[in-house]
Amino acid sequence: MTDSKETARETEGEIELDILGQVCPACLLVVLQTINDHRAELKSGKTRLVIKTDHRDSTRTIPESAGKMGYDAAVKKKGNHYEIIIGKG
């Protein structure tokens, strides 16, 4: 994925991943890679992953996959995009 458009920003206790404009399966693959890269922080409960997406299918596939990995996931509609929050399960 050399031409990907996602951006990630890390702050204390939160990783924000902007995947606006991307479609599945790219959305899911980027999120799974980010979860794996930050597994220890997410599992400890000290950090949560906040994903911004405008691809509606992602609101189903990402929480489903995160749940299978043992994480809690919540989806919120925010204007013209969705916010998916993944944290310790």
C-alpha cells in the first residue's frame, strides 16, 4: 500500500486514524495493521484507537474484526463521517 492516504496521529491515551475516502478491504487492512502495531498499548487499556471513516461497510467489518481480537468497539455517526472507537475488551 504505497499510495495509501491514511494518517495516524498519536496523543496521550489515543491514536487517531483518518481513513476518510478509503474503501474496504483497504480500510480493514489499515486498521488491523494499526491494531497490531499498538497491541500492547490497546490491551493495557491505556490507549484507544479512534478511526474516522466515511465508508459505511467499515462500520460493520472493523468492529466485527476488533471484537474477534478481544477488543470493544463502538460506532458513532459524526456529521458526514463515522467514528469507530476501539479499546480494551
